[in-house]
Amino acid sequence: MSVPYETTAYEPPESPESPEEHLARLLGRTLNSFELPDETIRRLECALAYDGSLYSAHHSAGLHRETYRHTWLLDDGSALTLWELVHNTAPGGEAQHEVYLDEEELSTATARLPLPPDTPDLELPVLVQLAPMPEARHVYVPDGSSDHARRLLRRAENADRPGPDIASLLATASGHQITQAFGRPCRAGRAGLCFSLYEHAFLLSDGVEISLWEVEHTATPDGRHMCEVYATEDAARSAMERRAAQVP
């Protein structure tokens, strides 16, 4: 299932896994990844964001199978989904991982598994676009939150980053949570251009919640990673659009 990215000591240059790393791990563990079309792999190598979740599961008499949905947001604004089937029905009972391009292939593979006849059929909806992530309740980490806020603002390179008034408020933070955000994509130009957006939510000592939005990207002349911080999500996404448009 999708797990928010969070840490108690968030220090650069450490970053969560990139979309390319999620793809590499999936292809590395699936037995039939060689069956995926080369064009599909080429498109996924330029993905801007990734989301994975458990779609369905069945456990019976020591046998099990799970289905996972892996979705990448591509640089043209479209989404591409791969379906992973995990089961232990092979001789020896070890977990087997398989990957499929569409729901029909997945359903066919699932039907071949020697599971009891009461295994429910999969009803897989057609995914036409990457849906916004549901807004979850923040679970705050009460560990050095004010110091985390100070480091976040210090590494921001944009001139319009939040000022001293916000920094003063965050000095009283008693908890924080970092979550990778998806949703409306930005337009990317150069192949391999990478954008990531994170919400840093802070709980102040008086119970007030404040969020800062961090944009990490490689839209720089030499391709290095750059960090920018904004007070609102709209401002952060606008910056992503602007930076992408400036790169040929």
C-alpha cells in the first residue's frame, strides 16, 4: 500500500526513491519483466512521479495472492500503470512476482493460479488518469521538528521562500510529517528532467498546523539537484511549471 515518505532526520542530499528506482526494483523482482514492450520501458524511464498501492488480496489454506497497482506520471501529463501479481502457488511455496501491462493479461494470469474455486474474480477499473492522492490525516513525528524547519528553510534556494515571520512560528513546532505529493503534473522539456514535491506539515505548540511545500528538481543548467520552498501548494506547482518551461 502507499506509504507516505517521512523521516525524523531529513537531511540533504538524501531523497526518497525516484520513479526510475521504483521501476528498476519492480523489473528486478518480476520473473516475466522481459515480456514488457521496449516502448513501455522507454516511456517509464522519463516518469516524473510514482504511486503504488495494494489493489486486492486473497489468502486461503496457506496459499495467497496479492495484486499491486504501480502508476507512473509521465512527462507528457499522462499516466501509465503496471500490474504486479504476487503469489506462492509455485512448487516450494516461495513468493513469485509477475508483472503485466493491462488488466486483461492480469486477469488471465490470476485465473491460472491453483487457488480454491471461491477465489473472487478481479474487477479492475480502467485507469484513464492519475487521480489525486486522498488527503490523509497528518501523523506528526515529535522529534527535532523546529530544527527540521530551520534546515528546510536554510537549504531553500529560491528568493521568494517563506520569510522570518514563518521561521519564527516554526521555531515553536512540536511535530512534523513529510509526505510526497502527486496530482497536477508540470510540463517537462528536457528528457530526464526530474521534479519531486513534498509537503512538510508542522504542528505548533498551540495546536495550529502549518505546511511548507518543497520542490526538488534538476531544472538547472548543469542538471544538479535544487531545492525550493514555498508557503502554498499552488505556489510550489506554479514554480514547477515555470522551471520546466525554462528548460529546452
